[in-house]
Amino acid sequence: MSMPTLLLALVQLAFLVAVLVMFYRHRSLKRRQDALVQQLKGVQYWRINVARPGFFRSWLRLLPFEGKGVLIAEGDDAVRMKGFWNQEGRPFDVPIDLRHSRAEWLGNRNMRAGNLYWAQLETPRGTIVFSADTGMNALQSREALSDIFRAVFPEHELTEAQTRDFALEKNPRSVLAMALFFGLLFFALIDTFAISRFELTDAQIGRILRHPLTWAGTLVAAAAAYLLAYRHLLGGEVPARESHVLALMLVAVMAGSALPLAKRLDQVLAQAPSRNYDYRVTGTARLEPVDATLGLPAMRFPRAKEYWEQFPAGSVYQIPYLRGPMGLWQLDHAAFDAPLRAFYEKR
């Protein structure tokens, strides 16, 4: 087994182990929470996830919460938080006097929130961070947390952002991200399939994609683009979940439009028009460059065999390419297709 294959296998194994650990821990915590809920008959309560401030600020954790429990209503001015911590399994049971406590809506500010909406409760006994426990359905987290605020903290006025799903069309940064996404998508599709007379051949695309520097550069550029887009959106008050999705969409469309953009840039920077290069016919619809030192791609034309059958093996055929400073060999279809069209029009 080669070293790259071994490293890939180790990464996949580590990921699988992490997923299994998270699944087992979540199931174990859920069973304990269910047992706790069974004791609460005739009582108003809400399932919650909890975390201490230090844990909530940390990035080094598998789960976004430090414990699970329930928030129990005890009259108009008191609640009780009851549950257990993940690591130690140690239970907690904390009565809270709401008259001497202050709740703050934190929302979904960054990826540490784990795709959940959070709130902070400052009490005389310390500060605790909590979110509504909606199981694996994190999309309902904001709605469930706002329900808790209406019932337990009625003096806290909820804003439109806290009571409604985020509207992408109302935030200028998310609108810009969507416009950029669709703009790049349409450009890549139109340039590739509609308006461009120049084409990167399959052989050259395959050679580019197989080069290790292509993958290394793509990974670095994708990571940088994701971080810049994510931080820009987050700084414009786009929630972390939406910022994450929009950043991933932008990275994906940038990767898909990279070659069309490179083609266009190479065309603009080219110092001369396209010119012919000698190829030798090596078989039906198969051609190899005469001068192998130029780096020209080998050519295959399986859809026009009748045309190429008129050229015997060993004969020389000229193929027009545009080549700019980026080193891309772009087949000029305006010049290349003319003799093929003339041949098939005579048949």
C-alpha cells in the first residue's frame, strides 16, 4: 500500500471513529434525558442543551453542548435547570430566581454554535448557556428557543430576526453572495456550452486535473475563499448556518468557473491570434503532435470518423490553437470546424 493511500485510509478511519463516538455519546445522553423527563408528570418543562461559558467559547470539542437537561417552570418567578454533564456524567439541579437573573439571546453567531440557536442566562450562582433541544432537527432550534423566551422571559422583547427565519433577500451581504453565485454559474454554463469559440480539449483538462499542484492549489484557494466569504457574511449579521451554506456554494461555483475564467483571461492576454500546429495521424480519428516538446495535447475525434478516414496513418494535419501566457492550448473551432462542415455538407 502506497503512503498516500495509507494516509487517506487513516483519515477516513479517524473520521469514522469520531462519527461513531459522537453517535454513541448522543444516544447515551438522550437516554438519560428521557429517563429524567419520565419523572416530570403534570409539569411544564422544555428539553435543553447546556454549556458553561468556557466550553461554549472553545473550538476543541466534538459536540456543541456540554450537557443535556430540562428547564422546569416553578411559578411565575422561578425555574429549575436539571440535567447532567457529558464528560463526568455528574448530575446538576439548579434552582433559578428569575427576579435576580438576566437572559440574553445569543443566536447562531458562529460554527461553534453547532447549527443551534443559543441563549445566555446570568444568575447569582453563575452564567449558563443553553439552547432548545430539538434533537437532530437543528432547523427548529430558533423557533423552539423563541418559545422558551416567550414563556419564561416574557419581559425580553424578541426581534424579528429572533422570531422568523432569516431572509436572505433582506441582507445586503447575503444578496451579494447569491448574485455572485448565480453570476459565476451562468457565466460558466454560457461560456462552456454557448458562446465560446475556443475549447480546452479533454486531454488537456485531464492533464490539468491529474497534476498534484492543481489539487494542492485548489485546496488552499478553496479554504481561503471559504474563510473570507464566511467571515464577511458573519460580519454582516448573516447567521452562522446560512453563512456556512453560502460560503460553500461560493467555493463550489468558483471551482466550477475557474477553467472558463482562466480561458477568458488567457484569450485576453494572448499576444497573437490562433495558429496552426502540425499533428500526425496515428489511426482513425487519432492524432499526435509532431513536435512533442511543445506540450500539445493528443487529440481524439470519435464523432467524425468518416472525415478522418480520408487521411492515412502517418499523414500530417494542421490543428489551430490559441495559446496565451497562461499556457493553455485552446482549440479554435472557427478555423478547425470549417473543413469538417464542408466535408459533411457535400455528402
